[in-house]
Amino acid sequence: MGAPENPTESDEASIQRGAELYAINCQMCHGFDGTGGNQVMMDDGRFLDPAPPLTKSTMTTEEMIDIVTCGKLTDTNIMPSFHEQAWTPERPCWGKTEADIPAEKRPPPWGVPLYPDEIEAVVGWVTCMLVSAASCMKRSTRAELCSGPWPS
């Protein structure tokens, strides 16, 4: 299965914004280069399973957007939700709302919520730079973006 198509127009500004948001919100678990493997310790002292590598993702663009928007919760790992309206009637997750799923069964939000266009920019960055650079932009532009400067 090939890499998903970029959800937004692949211009330099959207890819740069996605890179900045990835560095702030995703890099801690998924790593600078998207290879995953980073463990996070929860407030209660337990460690979560390492984050999966994004470089080997076979998710569609829509699946990526849903995961970033809604999050995912398992017994040993948490992908937090990044959209403040996730699980509401305005933005159901996999056809369900907070009325269908109790709070302890839903992934918690993390950090500052992202707007839908910011979520698409992050998915665009993951798609273009980490999964399939050739599907995104000209290599010269990609090289310029990949060389930084990186947000601190």
C-alpha cells in the first residue's frame, strides 16, 4: 500500500507549519525522524509502550487525521486527542460521541488543541517528509525544509 495523499496543498508554508507543530506536539513520542520508539512516563509513574514508527505507516490520510483528532487509547498506550471538539456531536470519532463512550475509555486531550487546518498540516508533514517525500514537493524544496531551522 502506498503512502496517503497529502490532505492540504503541499506548499512550503503548510509543510513548514506542519513541521513546527510536529516538533511541538509529536516529536516527544514519535521521534525527530518519525521512527518512534520513545517511551513516555505517565504522572502515575508507569511507562507507556513505545510510540509506533510513522515512517512505516500504512494509514490513509483520513485515518491519520482521525487519529490525531480523536486519539487512541489501549491498555498500554495513549495517543492523545488534539482537537477540542473531538468526541462531541460536532466532531464524532468513528461515529461515536462522548455520550456513547465514558471519559475513562476515551483518549485524553494533550497540550494546546489544534485547529483542523493545523491537524491537516501535521498529517501533511508526516506524509510528505516522513512517509513519502516524493509525493509531496520538489526535492530541492524538501531539502531546504529538512535542513531547518527547527523550532526549539
